[in-house]
Amino acid sequence: MEKAVQAHAHYGAGVIQEMNGESAAALEEYYQAARMDPANETLVLDISRRFVQKKQFDKALELASRAAAQPGASGAIFARLGLIYAELGKTEQSVAANRKAIKKAPGLLAGYRNLFLTYLQSKQTQEALNVLDEAARQPSADPEFLMGLCELYLNLAAQVPAHKDKAHSQALEVLQRVARLNPQAPALRLMLADSFNLLGDTSRAAQLYLDLLNRLPEASLFRERVHAKLTDIYLRTSDRQHAVEQLQAMVHDDPANPAAYYYLGTIAFDAKQWAQAAEYFSKTILLSPGFEQAYYDLASAQLDLKQTRQALATLEQARQKFARNSQNFVLEFLTALAYSRDKDYTRALEHFTRAEVIAQVTEPKRLNQYFFFQLGAAYERKGDYAQAEKYFEKSLQLAPDFAEALNYLGYMWAEHDMKLDQARQFIEKALKAEPKNAAYLDSLGWVLFKLHQPEQALDYLLRACQLLEEPDPTVFDHLGDIYATLRQPDKAREAWRKSLALEPNEDVRKKLEAGPAPETPNPRPDSKGQSP
């Protein structure tokens, strides 16, 4: 009775010390209280845990040993004793203590966990797996026990690849047991969904996440996390519609969520919904001005919308905010593209050159076929065909089947009456990859025209006209030239008029005014009904 009174006195003194911020003095008082009252397992477990955290294992061992010596000591005390022995490197004593913990409390995970970790640390991986399988055989395990066991299986799979398949299979069986028990606590259901998701059962995970959303109140802190998990699942399974629904729900719950707007923008961009993508990226920047990537994605969307001035303004914002004293390949490359779209090829080439120099030093992999293709296109539009040819060929060295580069280089040669046979080969190769590409059909028709094969050229131009997504003045100009060569002036004039209606062009206007040569009348058939 006297010791109990003294224990209470020490405990009360510890509380006062702790309230005064004297944590070391408080812990000493608690230690004395636990020494005098070793049957108070709650106190012993708490104070021994604190000593373990501070790596004062001698005091932790003293308290746990005293408690274990008490009649009727619980499995939790022996599990703590096993943990302390393991920390001290006393493997045999640790195994014995944990075995006693499991015998006394088979429904308590701590003994299994400690034994598992002891075997794992000593490289006895099969024994570690056996301990987990022993725990899995407990018939009346509760959901918390099973979720902890699943975590241990995943731990084993991560650390011992040889046991990965077995551990994952066992973990899934454990999760299915938890699902059958149907725990109602939201935190536990979220852990269950996360674990199914981690193990690749995204369908089961998605069902649990959706069920959680129906159960959780509107103000719950869990909601955003659940929406994010569902979004990730839907994106990984290419279910963009449901991913958008989850992101829009996140925005509804939190209209100031920049991440949700950014992912909505990314999905819209991938779907080629440029205007919507630009709107979402703009909101991302408004809510998170320090998010650098959003500026580049916004500029890309603006370029696809043919809003070159807006794209240049966005990129200048990024330059002022992030790149004043540093070099940035993406910034320079996008700026080059913007100037190229704005037909300021001199400035475009300046920025392409900067991007190339930066990449050579920092990120050589950036200098891929697409980069050299864009650089070649800028040189071609500037009229430097030798440089254009050089960079197109660099692009094709990296990707010999790159259809866009094959077509562009072949068309450039054809347009300037250069290497016509090779041009035809390149364009035919591009068209083989994309047989319904209207631009490639036009290119092949044009090179055939340059090779004095207007009849064959006409067939490709007519097919190009049928497949165009929107009318193209160049295609109609080419069609007019071919009809003119074939002495079909009415059709030639009609094609040139369509070209001029789409885009003013002095050369086309002159051809229309001059008019093609008149049609050659059909010769009269001879007596056998055949033309001579």
C-alpha cells in the first residue's frame, strides 16, 4: 500500500513537471512511479515506450522485466519486452519473449510484428514469412489486426523480392477478409482502399473510395484525398471521363485547389481541348503563381489556339519570375516556337539556338527528332534551305521513320525542284505510315507534278481535298496548277478562286487573271471508233 501511495506521488509530480515544460524531470518521476507499481501495465507500457524512443534501453528493460514478473502479466508486456531485447541485440531472449506474447495474446499483432522484424533483420526471411502466415491463421482476428498484418506482408515484399509474389498474394487474401468484416470506421476503410489500390486491385479500390465519398460528410478532411486517389486510378486506367468528374468534385469542395485545376488542364490538353486547357492552366497560375510548369503548359495551349501573342506574354511572365538568372530549355524552346508561329523567324532561330546550347550542356536528350524538326522548319520558312535540310536530316538520323520530317523535307525539295526522286521516296514513306494524311497526299501529288506526271498527281490532290479537315489554300493552288497543265481551264480557275478566297496570294491572283491555256478539243474518232 505504501509503494502504491509513493507511485501515485511520483506520478503526480511527473504531471506537474510536464506541465511546467520539464520533460526530463517528468520522465524521471514517471520512471519511479512505474518501478514502484509494476502491475500498472498502462503506465509501464507508456514509460517504457518513451525510454525506447530515447534509446535508454536499460531503463526500458528494467520496467518491462518487472512488469513481466508480475502474476498474470499480459501479452502486451511480453511483446514490449521482446522489442527491447531486439533493440539490445539479444535475439534469443527477444524470440522467447515474443513467443510468450503470442501464446498469451494470439489476437495481439505486436508479438508477431516484433518476431517478424527480428527474423527479417537477421536475414531469416523464410522464418519471417512463416510468422506472418501464422498470424494470418488466427480465426478471430479483427480488422485492425488484419490491416497491420497486410502492412507487414507489403514490408516483406519490398525488402525481399524473392518472397514478393507470395507476400502480395497473402496480403490480398488478408484484405479480402477485412472487406468481408466490413469495418465502418472511415479511416480503416480508407486504409483498406489504399491497400487494394497498392496491390493493383483498382476496381475494388475504386468501389471502396466511391463508397467512402457517399459516407463522408461534406466537410470531411478525407474527401480531397479520396477524390485524388480515384483520379489517379481513373487516369492510370485511361478513364478520363471519371477522372474529370473527381477533379471537378475536388474543385466544388475547394474552389481554390490549384492541383485540381492543373490536372483538369492536363486532361483537356491531351484531349486537344485547347481553350478549356488554357482556362484551367490560367486558374492554376492565379491560385499558385509559383507553379512554374503551369506557365509552359498554358503557353503550349495558347500556341495550339494560334494565340501567339498571348503565348509570348505568358512566357515572358515565366522568364521574369523564374529564369532571370538561369537558363531554361523549355522556356527557350517554347519561345522559339511562338516566334516561329508569329513568322518572326530571325528571333525564333535565336531562341532555338539558345535552347540547343542549354540542352547540350544540361540535358542532351532534349535534342531529339522533334527539336531538330522544328529547327529545320524555322530555317525553311526563313528561306535558308541548306540549313533546313541539315536539321531535317539530323531529325531523320534520330528517327528514320519520322513521317512529319520525311514529308516536310520531301515537300521542300519538290517545291524548289531539288532531288525530286529522293523527295518522292521520302513522301511515299511518310504516306505509307499515314495513308489518310491530306498533307502527305498533297505533297506526293506535288512532287509527281514536278516529275511531269500530272495525271497521277491529280488523283492524289483530289484525295487530299476529300480528307482535309478544313480547306487549305495551298492544296487548291496545287490543284489549279495541275488542272491547268492538263488543259482543263475551268477547273483550274475554280481551284485558284477557292485558294484566293481562303488566303490572299499575289502569285495565285496573277495565274487566275492570266488564265490557263484553253482546253484541247477531243480529236474526232476514226472509222474504227478510236482516236488516232
